[in-house]
Amino acid sequence: MSASIFRDNKVLLVRRARSPGKGFYSLPGGRVEFGETLHAALHREVMEETALKIEVVGLASWREVVPKAEGHGHYVILSFAARWSAGEPHLNEEHDDYRWVAADALDDLRITDGLSGVIQSAKGVLGL
């Protein structure tokens, strides 16, 4: 799962410091732990990765990553629209850079597949 976190009409992107996706900008997020709700997991993951508090508004989009070879994971990624509520980004070891960017200013960045569409969907959920 991931979060399109908006603050002042800009979305937070984080750059992966390790594989998979090393060097690509994407959204903060991660996996759901046993016994967690989706929202609780998203709050925890965002706090662990960025030290930010957020308000989760709703599901914005989903992506399916189908393995190219047997033995690799099949992932379904739920992406939520969220608003920044407190804190300044302090990244953990999973990321080595962050940027607050306008949703239409992604062209100069190396971004993960489908990210632009996910962010546009999140803007719609937030009414931006």
C-alpha cells in the first residue's frame, strides 16, 4: 500500500535507496502487518518512512504487479489519497531523497511505472 500525501497542492515523493526500484521516486508505503487495518498500516508505514502524520481520505487507485518469472511475488498495491497533517520529512534507510512536487511536474524525475496516474486519481479523491 502507498499514500499520495498532499500538502499545499504538492505531493510527497520519496526516492528508493535500495532495490526494488532503487533510484526511482515513488510514494511512501509498505506492507500490512498481521492484525493491522489498512489505515493503521498506512499511518505506521508513513510514520516509519517519513516521520509524517497524515489524514487518510480514501482509496485512490490500485496497481497489480504480476511476476515475470515463477517464484517471484505477485503484488496488489492499494494507493490511498492523504493530506499532510503534521511533521517534516525525516527519511529512514529505505529512502535517500524526498521532494514535494506539483502533480503535473513529474516529467524530470525517474518515477515508478503508473505513478502519474495514481497521483492524478488521488487528486480527484481529494478534490484538488
